[in-house]
Amino acid sequence: MDLETIKETGVFPVGGENVNYAQYFDGKSYLNMISLEQVVIGNVTFEPGCRNHWHIHHADKGGGQMLLVMAGRGWYQEWGKPAQELKTGDVVHIPANVKHWHGAAKDSAFQHIAIEVPGENTSSEWCEPVEEKAYNQLP
């Protein structure tokens, strides 16, 4: 899937280039914040090959993140586990305090809705980039 198809057919607008978080991504992504009230929800769109760095959503209680895959093909991986392929309609439940990354496949743009699960004493910690060699081995 290409980025133009997502822009033309997506349920939510793609939004502008994700410049505020660009330092935590390899490749270009776009961000449209859907909600900043009650529950924080963002529509994140990745160009082919774009992925975020390893990161952790910390919380003392509750917290974590949910991903609702809206378009394209991508990947999700937890530290120490194999990467999982993602496609339209998939839902990923990311527990608090689990190191992980997510992003597009090499040959497809990718879009997901990211929902921050409310919790106590929540914060995000950005870690190292996904190893290029490991990413390039994904189909």
C-alpha cells in the first residue's frame, strides 16, 4: 500500500509530518491527534520502511498502549520476542512497562490509531533504534 492511497481512503486525516517525535523514528511519519481529552488518541501514519525506536510506556498502575491497525502492513515487536506482522483490522494490546517498537513494513505504508491507556504515574521512555540488520531481515 502506498501513502497516497492511505491519504485518499483513510477514515481519519493523516495529519502533518511528525516533527516533534522525528528523533525517535527512522524514516518519515505523520501524526494527527484525534483526542487530547479523556483518552489520548493519535493517528500515526508511517511511510514504507519507517518505524519508531524501541520504547516503554511506564506506569505504576494501568497504563500501556493499544494499537488499532487502519491500513497497510507493519510490524510490532516486544523485546526478546519475534516480530509480529500487522495488517488492517489487527489490534495490539501493549502492557505497561514492556519495551517494544512498531512501524511499517519495507514495502508498505502503514497506519495505526495509538491509544494511550490511562494509568498512574505514566511516562514514555525512548530507547535505541531498531537494529537495521534485524529490521531488514523481516519479510
